[in-house]
Amino acid sequence: MNWIESPTMTRVEHFLDLVTFRHELISSNLANVDTPGYRTQDVDFDGEMRRAEQRLEGDPVAPHVHEVKGLIERPDGNNVSLDRETLALAQVQLQYRAGVELLRNEIHMVQSAINEGK
């Protein structure tokens, strides 16, 4: 851990990594809305955050992707719901903004500490 890292910074980093990963999954789901047989994929966000906090430092974060069950399947076997995916996309965008704001606050605190020492 260097002088700028803190437990909060590490958590925010994991949070933003997971939000970005989920955004990619949602984008993939939306891109495959017309692909026959495509199954909606997602991650358990809360479970993955707990898992990321328990992992050893330096271990890569590889979230467990799962197929979303209980969605209405079309005759071609595709179960992507535009309503679900656009709602999830909005949620991910809000989470990302919140994570960036937390990161900005942490950096501001470090900057304040540096400036107070002068």
C-alpha cells in the first residue's frame, strides 16, 4: 500500500471495476437483443462486492457471470428484456457517478492533508 491508497480507495476501486464490468454485460445483452438463443447474463453485484473485499491483494477480480432466470423467453429462445436492461443501465450509470464522487472526495481529503502540512 502506498501513501495515497486507503481501505476506502481500495473499496471504491473494486466498486468501479464491478460497475464497469456490469455495464459491459448489460451492453452485451442489449447488443444481442435480436440474437436467437441468446440468454441474458448478469452478476450478483452485492455478492461480488463482498467477494472482492475478501480476496487477497493482487488477486484478479473475475466476477461470476450467471444467466438471469425467470425472464420471458421469445419463440427464438432469446430472453433479453429491453425494459430490464435499460433500467439496469440507468442503475449502473448512477452507481458509477456515485463511485467517482467517492473517489473525488477521497482524493480531496488526501490533497487537503498535503496542503495542511505546508
